[in-house]
Amino acid sequence: CTNGLPEAYSIEALDVNNSGNCFLSTTNDGLFFSEDSGYTWVPRSQGLPLGCRVTSITHYNDILFCTTYSDGVFKSTNQGSDWYKLTSGLPANLSSPTIRVKSNGHVFIGNDRMVYGSFNLGENWFNYVPVPVGVKILSMGFDNAGYLYVGCDNGAVYKSYDNILPVELSSFTAQLSENKVLLTWSTETETNNLGFEIQRTSDSTNWITIGFKEGNGTTT
């Protein structure tokens, strides 16, 4: 299915969201979108640098993320119609990073020597875990306990020394008051903690974020 794609191309990255919409990138031609199972495609590169090489695409619900070979990391909240660059906490010289999103919406980028994490859908980033000097991260994955694994260009796979949650809670309470819920918690330790997402659910399965409380960075 090539209707709408360049005449000569190779596919760099591909992603399909929960609605069945398809997104792909071709070498130096930007991003394309299909809502009919790939039979027809339309460009979706508004906001991306002209001629940029998109190396990976992923999504969380209706939010899209893409990484580029040398132009950084971008986010779209409208099915790829518009993109904006994510910069807060990321180095300016990111080269061909790989990106993964956990089921809870936490986003992670792997690059030379470092994994960067974001707990607010890419708006702010922190250094999560390093890898040995001179090693480039090529792929990432998570196990059921939340531990991060990275595959690198030296043929090795590294596992994070701790799971993704950087906070040890000492207490957590929820109190109902006049149709509102008051949440109170305290922490024993925090490691690179940007903050806390506050979420709610009506069916114990599907959660939505309704607030965000800043963390204290690293404390013991």
C-alpha cells in the first residue's frame, strides 16, 4: 500500500495506535499518516525540520512521540498534524535516540551513555540511568516488575539497578470530604524525582491524569 508515499523510499519507523491509525517515516521525507489500514497516506510533518530523518515513532493514547537522527525529539497531541520539539532536560546534541513509552505514560529515551526519563509525557526530562562510556543504546524494553533493559552496540544488554519508580513512600492516605478526595503522602527517599502524577479511574482499569505535584529531586 503505497498510495501517497514517495516513489522511491525506505521505511525508517512504523507505529500503529489503539484506533488502528498508522504512522510511518521514510528516509528524509518526514512522516506519513493513514487511517484506512495503510491503503492511502498523507504527510504529517508540520513542525518537523525540513528533510529531517525520523528514526522512531511511538504513542501513548492519542499522543505521539518521534525521534530524529540529528534534530531531537518531538511530540504531537493532534494525531501528527502539528509537532513541537521537547527540550527541557535533554542535551542539545541528541543523535539518533530510541524512545519507549510504558503503559503508565512514562517516557524513556536511550542515547549515547544515558537513558533519559519523563513522568509528564515528555515536557520535562531527567537523567535516569547511565551506561558505560563509549556505548550507544540501540533498543529498550521493560519487564513486568518495571525494570528497564537496554540493548547496546557492544553486544551487551544492561538492566537498571532499580525499577522505574524513583520514590519510596512512607505513608499514603485518601480522605473523602464533600464529594472531593484529599490525598496526603510522604516519602522516605526520592531519586531524580520530577514529581507525582495524580490519576483517577471509574472502572479500576482505565486511568486519566487530573493533576501533577512537583517532587523534591533527590532526597534521603
